[in-house]
Amino acid sequence: MRLSRYFLPTLKENPSEAQIVSHRLMLRAGMIKQQAAGIYSWLPLGFRVLKKIEQIVREEQDRAGAVEVLMPTIQSADLWRESGRYDDYGQEMLRITDRHERDMLFGPTNEEVITDIFRNGAKSYRNVPLNMYHIQWKFRDEVRPRFGVMRGREFLMKDAYSFDLDVAGAKHSYNKMFMAYLRTFDRMGLQAIPMRADTGPIGGDLSHEFIILADTGESEVFCDKRWLDMDLSGQAVDYDSDLEPMFKELTSIYAATDEMHDPANCPVPADQLVTRRGIEVGHIFYFGDKYSKPLGAMVSTADGEQVPVQMGSYGIGVSRLVGGIIEASHDDAGIIWPESVAPFHTGLINLRTGDADCDAACADLEAKLTAAGKEPLYDDREERAGAKFADMDLIGLPWQLIVGPRGLKNGVVELKRRATGEREELSVESALAKVTG
Ligand code: 5CA
């Protein structure tokens, strides 16, 4: 991609409306544009990151055996009357009336719709276990939308819903998502700690929030200090095996959200307990027949008995993660994207656009990087070198390849690693080998 033909409206100054670093950097890097309180357009650079995150989430859901669907954003109020949540949900629900005076709403979550889908198509124990998920925009008319995409009113969520014949099956489904979440966040370079959590308006009695620690987090969380140096990276999970031992081992190390933490009964000695702020990037729930019973989602057992299915739901804040990753990975100059979610892999900086040698070398590098699948963003603008460096640091691509007339005369280009600031002069071939290797 050539920057001269891209849309990257970067800002030099800090926008005054942004209180936390991720919001500031997303605005400065031209990733989003606010359209109304808590409602954003995703500009080209931001949209690429959102898609990368979405794809990691999708791959890990698929790996865990969940099946992707797509449900609408607009739902009928009647279903919510069936579950009894239409009145309970309160002001956070955006209620809409259509031209026939029918009550509709912009979905804040999808338990009712998915249960309706299930009850229409599944009748027997042979149809379960089943887990269906989608990645779709939600709307919650939050009292205080803030911190950019962290607490939006419109936001992108992955929500999965499991259906099982009995409690043991439902627990296995819960454990699968629990493990899938650890893998998902790890792939984004995040250490997310599963914490015992309150179930709020979704309901049920077993629930974990996945929290990344950050000073700008909205809630206070408590955990055993052993979590701080826990390395769960690259853990392989056999989803068909009994996951309960692994679940038990991980949840035996204390971690709880504010609502669940009881200082008087905390099992961790004070000098072992870490009190920090955290960002909730995922939340999973087991709620049994809370929705299947009122909505009549029944299946027949092998003995011919009709039973309501046992359900759970599993959310990931896809758009919130964009902000969360920036909170976890930035410096004074800007964002530092982990490779797995970076909008482009390599920034190619032409220090003298218009110079025949520089233009030719950059065009060649651009072609080779593209051929190697390394998604270059080529800064071919007629701008000062300083401005190009600042923009490239701000948008945080993992590698920068800097091509200038002086270097080219000596047959070298400069390669910079954004995360460490390390720079080295290399031949074009070695630089390419390093970036693509
Ligand atoms: N139906 C369940 C699970 S699918 C559910 O809605 N859970 S939730 O309410 O906890 O939301 C799931 C995730 O969405 C949260 O963990 C959080 O990461 C994200 N989320 C929730 N509210 C917002 C918001 N206002 N802005 C951005 N992300 C949000």
C-alpha cells in the first residue's frame, strides 16, 4: 500500500477529548473518527487492526469447535418479552419502533435470538453439544461512554452460545471456551487473567472475566502475585480431552474482580496479593436453563424425556481489544503493535521521493515484501524525513525499512525494529531476509 494513495489522517497534537493513552493514540494515528458519543467510524488503519483481531478470535473459536453464524443487529422485542428481559434490561437497551408500531431493539447481546434459532432446528440429544458464535456489532446505551472504543455504545463483540444436554456437558463447553480464550489473548501478545466474576444482567452462577492489567483499567481487580509471571504462551489444548484438571489448576490461583473479592475471606496473604486495575476483554457465563426454559428450547434425551438445554455464553470485546492492546504496548512515540495484529508488517520509508535511485529501490522492496506476504506500507509521500519517521513510529508497525540516497550509494538501507528502537545498516538483501525471515 502506498501512503500517497491511502487515508491516514495523523495528528501531531494530543486531542483534548482523550483521557487515556489508547484513545489518544487511536485518534492521533488516524484509526477512528467519532461520529456521536461512543460511536465510531473505523478508518483504514484502524479497520485493518480490527479485522486482524477478529480473525484470531475466529480461528481460536473454530479450533475449539464453535460454529460461526451471523445474527442481525436489530431484534424483535417479543423474544425478549418471552425471556422476561425486555423490561429488566432498562435504559441500556436502545428501543426502536418500526413503521408498523412494532417494538424492535438494537441487540445488546444475543441469548434470546440464538435460543430461538436453536429451538427451531434442534430437537434431540443428537443435536448437542453445539456451540454457535458470531462477530457482530452490539449497542448498549451506556450511561458514560468513554475512553474511545474501550467503553463505546456501539461496539464489536464475539459472542458464542453453547447448548448441552446436561450440566457435565455444559461444564465441558465452558472449559473449552475458557482454554480458547487463554490462547486467543496470548496470540495477541496479551496476558489475560481469568478472574471469578459477577454475572450481572446475563445471569447464571459460574462466570469468569478475562482481565488484562493496566493502570487505565476501569475496575479494580485482585490476584495472587503468581499470576504476574505466569507464562501460558503457546499452550496446546486437546479440546476433546477432559479439561477440568487444567481448569482447576489455573483457577486454583486466586484472581477475582471487585464484585467477587471479599477482603475478609481472601485466601491469599496480604503480601502475596496484588491489587491493580484491569480491562475486561472477555467474559464467559454458565447459566443452565435460564433462557432455554422460558423460551422452550427443549431436547429429547435418549430415553425420550424432554429437557431444557443447558446453556452458556461467551463474549470477547473485539473492538475494545484494539484499545486494550495499545494500553499494553506503546511508548512515548506511539503504538507498538505485536506482529499478529499489526495493520501492516513493514513500513517502508523513502527518504527522498523523486530521486530515481530511491524510488526504484523502494518499488523493488515493496514488490518483494508483498510477494513474501509481509504487507508493506510504503511512505512515498513528498514529506520531510522527520515527519515520516514520526508518523511511522506513531502507527507502530513492527519493522521500518529506511531507504535514502546516501545509504544506497554504499549499497545499504537501514532497518529499525519498532519495539526496541534497535537500528542497523544492512544490504538490501540482508534487510529483506531479516524482515521476511
Ligand atoms: N452475552 C454475554 C456473553 S456473549 C455478554 O454480553 N457478555 S458481556 O456483557 O460481558 O460482554 C462481552 C464483552 O464485550 C466484555 O467482556 C467486553 O470486553 C465487551 N464489552 C462490553 N461492553 C462494552 C462496551 N460498552 N464497549 C466495548 N466493549 C464492551
